[in-house]
Amino acid sequence: MLSRFKYFKPHNLNEAVQYLEQEENSYALAGGTDLMILLRRNLVNAEHIVDIKALPEAAVFEYIEGSGLTIGAAVVVNRVVDSDIVKAKYPALHNAAAALASFQLRNRATVVGNICNASPGADLPPSLLVYDAMINIAGTQGVRQVPIHQFFTGVKRTVLQRGELVVSVELPEPGEGDKSVYLRQARLRGHDLATVGVATRIKPDGKVAIGICAVAPTPLRLFALEDQINERGLSQQTVEWAAEEIKEHIRPITDVRSSAAYRLQMAGVLLKRGLLELIGKED
């Protein structure tokens, strides 16, 4: 049975953030695929639900050549899956979006909601991490930008403060020759969080970027490992080395989906497969 709550649907951003700040135990609603589960199980004390789907800023889904891609807070995951621009310019994000849950859920779930839920095993953050995405956060004091690698603070926790909501996420222009891929391992095909998910990217300058989920309290951008790979130079030998070295940069746990040992092994396997795919080598 759902908790009892007051429902408010603002039509401008100022109304939304003022309501969120004034009313305690307020939650923003976009797709609702995570929030409805929490409400049904009485896992959150939601006294106020703020439906942000009518906000113009939340509906933006726009690519500007040379600038990049903006995804508003109400944009559902299937719009990303169906986008030719995302498929061509941001393939790792397309891979991750297509792997998320089921078609029906992707018609409701939003990209921004997947980020704000802050699950360690969420599929979308690794690809957003390798693209250096910026999170646009609105509050009563205005709008601030936070790099996505600074957005997550713990399991189901983010930098969002009372009265704030994520309006959109921005991905910079990747540039010509950019390559990326997202690979995941899960117990089931679809309908399950990733056991491990790894996004790999080779930028136009040849530098590597790596994002990973389900191996720490938050999704991670593996900056230190990237630096080591880039110093060595990307080759099949370096890829073999990195597949072992990645185990020193993650802290997986054992849970119902996997053992820590299996996650350590699969992180290396997926990193190796991703990098070899991007450099045109076979595993």
C-alpha cells in the first residue's frame, strides 16, 4: 500500500525548488520507476511528491554540434536508445541505455532518475563518467554545475541538498574519431542490475577513459588507472596488464548478485574486452 502524500505539479522551475525547500520530506517525481517502489514498500517517508514533468527545462533533449548533448530530467531512457545522434556520437551511453531493465520500464525511467537514484550498480553512470558529463542542479539560490564524478557521495547518496533538483545532464562534444563501448555482466538478461558494468572510451587524442559500476559504494571513474594506461601507451600488452591492474582500483563486495572475487575477475574481463574492441583486436 502506498504512503499518503500531497501531490504538486509545478509549471516553472522556481515553483519547484521553492516547494522542495519549504516542505520537509519532499521527493521529485519524473519517471517514478524507483520512487514508486520505495513508496509501495514504505521505505521512504514521502509527505510531498513534486511532479517535474511539466517543467520546460526537464523536457530538453538536444544535440548541438560542437557543443554537445543535453538530456533533461524528464527524458526517458528509450529516447536515448532511439536517438541516432546518441548511437553515433555517444555509443557507450547508447549501449548502457539499451541494456537497462526492459522496454516497458525504459518508457518510464529517466536518465536523470537513474543518476539520482545513485545505485552503485546503475548502468548509465559509467558511460556518463567517461564522457565527462556535467550535472545541472537547480535550487533557490540558482543553478550550479557539478562534474558527475563528484555527484555521488555514497550508496543512494548524492550532493543534492534540500530544495535542489537535477534539471539536466550535459555531455560535451566528443569530437571526430572518438570511440566508446559499455559492457556489462548480470545474472539475468535485462530486469537485473549489473554484476559489473564497464564503460571504456578512447578520445580523439588517443587517451583512455574508464567508468565502472557495482564494484564500490558509488560508480567510479578510474582516473589513476587511466593515467597509468596512457603513460604506457595503448597496446595489446597494455590491455593485458590493465585487466589485472584494475583489481587494485576497485572495492567490490559480496552480495546476492555476486561474490567480490567474481566481480574482481569480471571487471578485468570486461575492461579487456572493451579496450580490445576499441583498438580493433580480438579477445
